[in-house]
Amino acid sequence: VASKRMTQMLLTLEELDRDVTTVLTTSSPYIVESAVEFSYKDRAYKPLQNHNRAIIFYQQRGNIKRKAPESDKKDIGKGEESVEELDTKRKNKFNFCDRATQTLVFLHVDKETQTEPLPQIVCDGTVSPADIVQAYLEKEVILFLL
């Protein structure tokens, strides 16, 4: 068996830098291959084409940011001269308030409109087959006496 170092020595730099994508699929014995569904459009049964066999081992949410071209980077350097001018025009974030935040909204909740929660009944216990038979026999005796 060749060691890992020996196999890496035989590869070129381009082959070492190349990313290889691996997709794992399975064949589950629980998936029915002859499954069909009714198509209302064609008014006939059609076999299901997509059997979801992919297993996700790792999933992470992320954001993709556009990489700025070099022409944009040059424009960023030009804007540094006017930073002091922009700071004087900005509002103080500690003294500034939106009009919408200054309006007072009181939510009145009346006791008359609130509903009482439904009463809860806790049922628990065990029953044996003998208890069930006895209940049926008692019911038959009552019906027989009537």
C-alpha cells in the first residue's frame, strides 16, 4: 500500500490545487421503485421520477458578497479626502429620534374581551382486557334487565 506522501509526490501542482466535488447517494431499501401518483392534467397515473436520496451531512447558511473590481478600489481612495466634510453634516445619533418613535401608542386590553382558557381534564390510568370484558358484561346485564 502506497503511503499518502508517495501518492502526493506523483501528482502535479495543478492536480493538487484542483478541487474535487464528491456527492454521496444511497439506495434505500425502504423506497418503493414502482411508486406512482395520479396526474390530474393527463388523467393518468405516472411513475414518480424524483426519489430523494441525497443525505446532507453539513449545511451552513452564509452570504455571498460581490468582490469589488480594482477600478472601485481606486475610487475608494479618492473619497478619503472628504471624510471630514461628511462628519460635520451627519446628525448626532444620540440626539436624533425618528418621528415614528416619538408617537405614543397605548394598547388597551380589556378584561371583558379576554377569554378564559378552557378547563383541562387529566385522564390517566390503566385498563386490562379483563376490565373491558367486565364492562361489556355489566352493560349487557343492564340492557337485559330493561
